[in-house]
Amino acid sequence: MTATGKFRKREFAIAALLKNATLAEAAASVGMSERTLRRWLRDPQFAADHRAAQREALDFAIAGLKQATGVATLRRNLTAGVPSVEVRAATEILSQTARWQELDELAERVKALEESERGRGVA
């Protein structure tokens, strides 16, 4: 197998790990043995690529949740004509926005620390 072919197989394996519920299902979906996939997961580069893919998938999931958390309802309630409902909607929007910002900032700090550790040779 060429280097490019092996790289593509690893990409497919990572995608399968994200999509399937078990290692056996993931391995079968890309036509490899579960044993091989387990061995690949012990490889530091493959494991790092897998973690990066998991983080990216989580980022997409969080973005989707942000859209699905009742934003339309909260916006509609901002002009409900009932002051207590409008204040509660505005408070919740501000609260959620602050939480998302805190999580984004925390993720950036963790990423910077990880990059700093890699730069110093810390695993």
C-alpha cells in the first residue's frame, strides 16, 4: 500500500471511529480487523489525529446545540408583551452567551497549554 493509501485508510478509520458505536463496527466498516484498529489507536500520531477529530466533531455538535437551544423562542419572548417573560428571556440569552464565551475561552487556553507542552517536548 502506498503512503497516500495508508493515510487515506487512517482517515477512513478515524471517521469510522466517530460514526460507529463500537471498535468492531468501526473496523468492519473500513474493512480491517479490530485488532489492527486497536494497534493504530496505540500509535501516538493516530491517537492524536483521532482526538483532534473528536474535538472537531464536538465543536460542530456544540454549534448545533447553540442553534437548537430555543434561541428562536427566547427571541420571540423578548417581545412577548409580558415584562417578566421578556426580562427572563433577555436574562437567559445573556446567561447562555456568557457560558458559551467562557467555554470558548477555556478551550483556547487549554489548546495554548497543550501547544506549549508540545513545544517543550512534554507528552
